[in-house]
Amino acid sequence: MLQYFIINKPFQVLSQFTSTEDKQSLRDYFKVPSDVYPVGRLDYDSEGLLLLTNDKQVNHLALHPSFAHEREYWVQVEGTITKEAISQLSTGLTISIDGKLHRTKPARAIAFAEPPSVPDRNPPIRFRQNIPTSWISLALTEGKNRQVRRMTAKTGFPTLRLIRFRIGSLTIEGLLPGEMKELDRNTFYKGAGIAR
């Protein structure tokens, strides 16, 4: 039986069900059949939306760059974000990925007030009394290794907290870190923007 889930991955949890290190994995939070696996990944130090399924077609359809599925991240950065930085994030900039230069595709970047639906992180971000923080929404259609962090650092605003809020029209709205929701096939495929 094919099953489809969305989860809100907590901070400092590996995006896999096994761990050879002394780190928490998805198994510590989510109980699913043994053939269910994550589609894509989120870094250990990132939070938010992750798709789980045992439908083998989904991995290719959801992750292949040719499909350009939009992913929205809520990013808390160090400093007061500037219009210039937002413009650079929106139009694209050159970052280093595995020692090679990569020009990012145009993205949608918007500065916004702290989102009301974001719970405090445990442990909290580092806090510096004299340095403010800002929140931005960054919607990408590509997913290079640590791309969001590299992009904000390039503009001079290091990422302090990174939450993947949305893939296609699927969101973590209403899901606290460590919570899961099962979806039917049609809702999952349509929400993730996967063509069948």
C-alpha cells in the first residue's frame, strides 16, 4: 500500500531513519512503515517540511531540477536586512558549491515581520543584544547543498535559523516540530506539484 506523509522536521535531527552518529534521526520522532523514506533532505541544522513516502516515483518527480518545484524557506538572518540584499537574492548571485562557482536562479525574496506561527526553537538561536535579526521568505526552484545559507551569507546576512515552510502548495501550517500528517495520493501529488 502506497502511503504519503508530510512532517515538520525538528532542529538537529537527521533527515533519515538511521543514525551511526550520536545524533537524533527521524526514527526518534516518527513511526512509519519500514519501506517509507524521506523525499530529499533537510540539513541537520534546518527545520521544517519534509515529505515521506514509499512511492518510488515521487523521488524523481519531486526532486529532478527539470520540474523546478518551488520551495519556500523562512529564514532568520543576523542584522537588519537591506533592500539591496533582497534584490541580490531575488535576481540571483554567484555562490560556491563544492568548490565550483554557481549562479543561482532568480528567486522570490521578501522581508517580513517575525512569522506568528513559528514556535521557539530548542535550543534557541544565538542572541546578541546589540545585533538585530530579520526574517525573510525565500522561494527557490533549485536546491543546491546549503544553498539558502550560502546565499544569505553572500549578501552579508548570515542565516541563524532556517525553516522550510512550503513545497509546492504543501506547508507545515498547523504542524509543530515533530508532528506528522498523512495525506491521500491525490492531495500529496497535487500539493507537491507532481505530474502523474
